[in-house]
Amino acid sequence: MNRRFATISFGIALLSAVLLFAAPAAALQIVYPADRTYVSKSNYLILKTADPQITGVTVSLNGVESDLIDISDEVYRNAFGDIIILLPNWRPGSNQIVVAGFREGRRVAREAANIVYLRDLNAIPPKGFEPFVMHTPEGEALCAPCHIMQPLPKGVRADTAATNPCGDCHQGLLDKKYVHGPAGVWDCSYCHLPDSEPNRHRLVAAEAELCNSCHVGKTEEFEQRRFAHGPVGVGLCTICHDPHASNEQAYLRAKPNEVCLACHEGLDQGTHVVRGVGGKGHPLSGPVNPLDERKEFSCVSCHDPHGGESQFLFVRGVQTKFGLCNLCHQK
């Protein structure tokens, strides 16, 4: 065999090997959330079928498999095309997703993903997991066939979920008892930049700076206090407050004690503060706050969640433990 023929033969063999081991285009895609990402809300699981011959899918979540989901109906195809939107019930922490595509009862595609749901306020994502971001050029291209991803100024200014393009996907954010002002009138661009990079709709400013642009006076109020609560000191308002809506007053992410105990773990175990005659500590909750009978008694009845004049952040500027007790137990 001469050198030229040997070179051609080697080239053919190499091309065959590349074709043999090249990965085919995925017939199924887990769009949201993507593999090895984390989310803080349990809202959607979005799938895409690249193979028009797939007539049904099954979804296995943490080992529990669904029945076959039929997507062959013409009405469904006309409405949703090749997109499947499900409402999952993520468990806190790691979640294993396996999606299988079927044609005429035979499995023809399979896709898997590992995502993390950070439900707890103080949860830290595992190493190697990134926050899921939908508003990238690639992500928005998947949504563009059905959703307006480049709305006109008139659409952005619309003040209802039905008329504002953001409402198509995000109206669920506001299905709560208390709705934050800008979100309530769908003034999303007040807080989010429509053309930010590398992904769109990032915040217009750092978190504390943005919040204090409306909550005027808070910066001065916090700076005047001798001690600041940790999140306040580093400008992380949304650790405790949901910027869109909440079922709790002050837009708390959960009931006051749940928010506090997410970081201050164990304080609800054992004796708190004092041991009374009966051997019990001071209660952490109750039906009425003696200092404000309109509210229930909780951690924030004694401790100011923003700051105070003592290291224990007592309310009303109180600096001593006895002074705090005397607010309710006047002797």
C-alpha cells in the first residue's frame, strides 16, 4: 500500500469513527430547570420534544413515574406545539428527573437531569450547581414561538397580568394575599433592566440600594442604630422579604418565626431566655402580642429584625434584658 492510499484509508476510518460516536440531536430536552441548576420556587417543569413522531411522554420524579402523557392530539399540538409544561412538586434539596418519549408504545428517547430546589431560606446550593436563568438568548428563543419576548413599550407599561407580556409566565408570583406595589401594577421595569447582559431582566441596582430608593429613610434609620441585623448589614433585604408578593405581612417569605429559625436554628428547642417556676422557658409564639394586640406574639415581638441598641436587637431601643421584660411585665 502506498503512502497516499494509506493516508486516505486512515482519513476514512477517522471520519467513520467520528460519525459513529457523534451524539445525535436530543429528541427530548428538559428546558426548565436545566440539569445541574438550582431554583428557589417549585413552579414549572418545561419539556421540549424535537422529534414530531413522539406521541407521549412519561416523567419520573425521584423514582416515582407518571402515567403516559398523551401529546398526540391535534388540539394540543395546535396550542402548545412541541412544548410540555407541568407543575411539579419538588422536594427540598436534590431532585432526579427522568423523561422518556414514546412512539406507538415504544420508548424512543430518554433525557435525565439533576436539579436542586432551595426551599429553605438559609439553604446553600451544592458545589457545581448554578442558579437557573431563563432570560438568555437561548432560553428566550424557545419561548418566542408562543410568548412576546421583545415587547413594545406600550406592552411593558400595561398594568394587568392579562395585558402585560410578563404576566404570561409570571402571574403566579402575585397569587398571594399581599402584593408589593410595583409588582401589583406590573411595573417590572422599575426593578428589572429589560436589556441587561449576560441575561436580561437583572436588577437595576444592588439589592439594598434598589429597595431604599422607594423605602426612603431606611438607610438613615439603620445607620443610627448601634447594632444591625446581619442581613441588613450586608444589604440583603430579600433573604427575609419577597419582593413580589407574600401571604405574610411585610412581605415575609414565611411566618415570622419560620424566617428567624431558618438561620437561628435550635432556639425553639429547650429553654429560651428564662426558666420559670414551672421549669419552662419564655414562649416563642402566642395568639396576642402584648405590645400590639393586632398581631400575634413571635420572635419579632421582642427582637427588631433590622437592628437595635443592644446586641440582642431588642425592640423599642431597649438595651437591657430587664428593660425588655418590663415592657410587658410591669411591676
